[in-house]
Amino acid sequence: MTQNKQQRLNDKLLPEIEEFKQQCKTLQLATQDNDHLPNASYAPFALADDGFYILVSELARHGVNLKSMPAVSAMMVEDEAQAKTIFARRRLTFDTKAQLIEKDTPCFTKAVSALSERFGEMIDNLAGLKDFNLFKLTPHKGLYVKGFGQAFNLTGAELLSLEWKQDGHHGK
């Protein structure tokens, strides 16, 4: 792809991806336990400091999994009712690494504030409970699927480099 075409692609899709991230309120999570058994779940999130922040209970299966197995796949997906076709819903997936954020740290305070701003005072109540933990999910690669034949790799230090995947979702 020529540099000019690549720049046009970036100029068009990066703002669209950012808008999609802001519209979504939850991340679908794929975690695994110590026996590598998968678990699908979700969590509300706030985006800040190059990561997704989620507040989850350690009583929940994914809360336990995040502590022991930090590799997590996270997905934002277009609402079924809004999709042009159910077979090609817009979605944004990331391979991430989960990091437990200790309470009483500046990062914890900042992230809980971002979550509170997005979801209200319930976050402050949950953050004060002993069984709730804050995790930062740091993405290291991503995939934006806009529709049939429109899948784009996200790479680079801040996931701002796009590559059109014309060989499907699984090709190298």
C-alpha cells in the first residue's frame, strides 16, 4: 500500500475506532484459569493512560482468573440492534495483559475517578469493597472489523498503525 493510501486509511479509520471505543461501555473478556479452562464474561471499563481499567470482584470467576493468568482477550462489539447485519457486527478486539492496581496508589485513585465519571457513584462504593480489585488491561495488538472484508490490524506502540487484512482474520 502506498504511503498516501496508508495515510488516508489512518485519517479515516483511527477517528472512527476512537469514537467506537467511546460509545462502548463494556468489554467482553476471555480469561482462563490455572487449568487453562476458558471463561467468557464482561466488565464495564474506562479508558485512560493507554489501557482499559476494570473493577471486578474476586468472587467472580474472571476476577480470580485475572489475578492468576494475566493474558486476556478483550472485545468491544456493536449492539445487535444497531448492526446492519448480524453476521458482520463492528468489533474491536485486543490481546491484553492484566495488571492488578494496588489500592491507595495514585494510579488506583485516577482510574477509579475515570470509572466514576463514566458510571457514577456506584463505582466509589464498589472500589471500597474488599473483594473488588482494579485491573489495568494493557493492549499490545488489536483487530478492528468494520464489516465483510474489512478487517484491520492495529499495531505499534500506541496501536495507531493500521494494516488492512485482506487475507481474513487469521492470516499472517
